[in-house]
Amino acid sequence: MDNGLLFDARARVLADLQARRHATAAAVSALEDAVSQRRWWAEQWPEGEQYVAGLVAQDVQDALFETVGRWPLCLECGDQAPQHALYIQPDLGGPDPVWVCEETGDVVAPLGGL
């Protein structure tokens, strides 16, 4: 397993957490757990390393949903739409994951670029 991919995934998700003011202790803990679990996953399936960053983002998103609700929220649609989240596309998380608005389907930002 290339540790650089894990460090990159962690940095990109942390940047997005910080950008949306969700880099709380609980969120960072969820991020660390996700990175640890995906390390094992990538060691079992080396061909899947290219998907790690997006999958880590999805894992953090799932963990936060259980505790604080939807993250990250879409800020692109403004008040015209009900509150909704962004999601990682492609579904498997790679190789170049982007945040997509769940209402419009528009790409909002690359992972790490919120």
C-alpha cells in the first residue's frame, strides 16, 4: 500500500472539512478511522488504491450523517432549493473524485477543493 495515497486522501478530506467548518474532533476522529479502514481495504485489493480518496470521503460523510447530519451541504444552489448535500462521484470514489450537487448533478469541486 502506498502511504502517500492515504496521506493525500486524509489531506483532501480534511481540507474539505475545514472549508465547511466541520473539522471538529469528532469529524477528524471519523477521518482517522476511515483512513485506517481503507488502508486495510487497499492492502487486500491493491488495484483499488486509485479509489481510496473518494472512499475515505464517503466513509467520513456516512459517519458524520449519523452524528451531525448531512455534510457537505451544497452552497451552490442557494435558497432556490431545499437544503441538500453533495456526494462523491464516481460512486466507487475514483480515480478522480469530485463533489456533485445531489439536486442538479453539477460538479461543484474536486475532492479537497471545497
